[in-house]
Amino acid sequence: MDRRSFLLTSGIALAQVPTTATAVIGVGNRGSYLLESVLAQPNAKVVVLCDNKPDRLDKAATKAAAQSPKTTTDWRRVIDNKDVEAVYIATPPHLHAEMAVAALRAGKHVYCEKPVGVTAAQVAAVVAAAQESKRVFVAGQQLRSHAQLAEAVGKIHDGIIGDVLMIKAQRHATSDLPYDSTSADWYYDVTKSGGYLIEQSVHNLDVCNWVLNQRPISANGFGATRLHTNEPAGRSIFDCGTLSYNYPGGAQVSFTQNVFHPRGMPHGGQNVLVYGSKGAIDLMYACMMYPLGAGAPVEIAAKREEVPHAHTIAFYNAIQRGAPLPAGIKIGAEAALTAILGHEAMTRQNTVTWNSLGVSL
């Protein structure tokens, strides 16, 4: 093939690649990353950007300048725009549900950042809208698209450690989020963020659900603000907490979180230790199995270079090819409700049951 024929053929091939007209609502820290993931896809085009902070909006528009998106500070204009086929929602968590429901009812495909909602009622509203809609809904539980983790969880499901008996998991940080950050105006209000458990640890709790292939039936817990009392002023989220979840069949999950784990102290960060009748696995991210009794540890899933933006790729593949979703509405709702269940247990310092949340999945 000569060069001219090659270029003509390539041009036809590129022209035939379907593109999904996409809007991004919320282009702060997380939204900027999601914008980058959309811009990296040949089968997507950013047509609208939305944020209520002009500096963020200008920065995002500059980043996406090659695709000439429109900009707006009113998210409802995104929903009303007939040209928009898919919407990314990366706003503060308390806004997720309202926006997701509106987008689904308007016939848009939706990528909703975690958590799906910060209350059980919000989650229930999104579940109902997603079940009624014929559009794709993906929850931003990105660990479901992590290939090494998926391989390890698959081997657990295949019985490599026998019956799963319990999980010890944690999410420890060295400090609070900066009080002068652009997210500080909503993060420390529990009604807007849900606190560290619902806003961040929803990822870790989702991994526990994934390993056990089910959701909890109840939770007990204690939450408190032990170090950062009224920092910043008006703070209503905990800075630490301990939780016990009970699952069908008797499996238990013990979860701790705090934001004062010294940087130089070992055993910090995020851990998921899965204990079974034949051994245990250090799941994040070593994926090492330690047999019960004698025997050396064995790597069950090798570390590899993860596909960049795998969750976004899956979203567009689902839209355009009907490919399976890594985290649809059921996974997203169960993850959010698991975190909400834990938050309620920590707040009440009592046992809270899944059924009491009143959400049918």
C-alpha cells in the first residue's frame, strides 16, 4: 500500500470510530482526573464542562481546548442539553444522587463518582432511576477495574484459601485533608461528604464486599473525633473509627480508620487482610498468600502495569458495544450502603441492620 492509500484508509477508519458526546460536571481535583481520562479516549468527545467555581472551569476548558467544549456554571443546563449523551458527575457527594437521577431521566449515560449517595434515601433514588433507565450507569468504584486485584479476588472465589472466615481492613492517613484546600468548604460537613468512611473508605469496604461476594447484614461501631476537635471550625466528621461487619454465613469484617497514623510508623495506609480456612492473603497490593501451618508465602497475582483509565474505557465500551460493566448500579449502591451502614453504627454506637436502611436492590 502506498502512502496516499494508507492515509486515505486510515482517515476512513478514524471517521468510522463512534464518539460519545460527553459532559463533565465538577472539574475539581477528582473531576480534572476524570476529564483527562475522557480526553484520552478516541471514542469520546467532551462537549460541555460544568463547575460553580470559575477558576476551575477556566482551567478545565483550557485542558480540553482542542475539543472546544461549552462551559456553564449551572449543572441543569448540562442535563437539558440534547447534544449530551453521557455525563460524568464528580461533584461533592451530597449532590451525586440528584444529578445522577436527573441525568438518567433525561436519557443520559451516567458515570457517577463514589459514593452514589451519602444517605440511604439518596442511594434508593439513584437505584430506582437506574433500574427504570435503559442507559448505562457506572459507579466510580475504580478498584473493580484493577487487574491485579481482580485476579487475586478471582482466586479467592475459586477457593485458594478455602472458606473466607474474616477480613481485617483499614484506611489510615497521616493527616486530615488540608483545611485551606478547595474541598474544605464541603468535606468537613458530614451532610455533604459523609465523612472519611463514606467519601473515601467506600473503596475499601467495596473490596471486602467483592471478596465475600455479598453484602453485610449488620454493623457495630464507634466513631469519634479524638485529635482534630473542631478543626476546622464547625467540623462534624469523625477523625477515627472502628467497625465490625457481619455477613451471611458468619464471615466478619473488622475495619479501622484514622487520620493520625505517623508517616514513619509501619502498618499504615490501606490494608485488606483476608483470612481463610487454608491460609490468608495480603490483598492490597502485595497479593501474597500465607498458608496455614508450614509453607512459604506464594504470590497469587503478579503486579503488572495497570491499563490507564480502565474504568472510563469500560464505561464507553458498555455504551457503544454493550460490554459488561465493572461496577454497575448494584455494586455502587451496595458499596455506598455498606459505608452508610457503618457510619450509622459509629454514630449510634449500636448495632444497625442492613434491612433498616430500607433500600431494595
